[in-house]
Amino acid sequence: MSSLIRILLAIVFPPIAVLVTTGFGIQFLLNIVLWILGWLPGTVHALWLMNRDRPLV
């Protein structure tokens, strides 16, 4: 899936972006809990998961 589409999906509906990125597991369940607590924590977690393996340079 395209990175742009995953980023837009992470902004609109973070759990689906995490499910596509990591599959069903602890990260997905954690993101659902964060998303229920508030939109921003779920979105930040989803974006972090998608970009944690990318180099900063």
C-alpha cells in the first residue's frame, strides 16, 4: 500500500493503518485503546509505527 495512503488513513482512522502496517497483534490493540482515549494519541502512535524504521537522514 502506498505510503501516502497509509499516512492519510492514519490521520482519519488510525487502527486500520496500524492493522495494515503491523497486522493483528499487540500494537493494533494498543492503538485501539489509544484511539478510544482520544484521536490524537491513536494518530501519533500510528504515524510513529509507520515511520519508526525509516532513517532520519
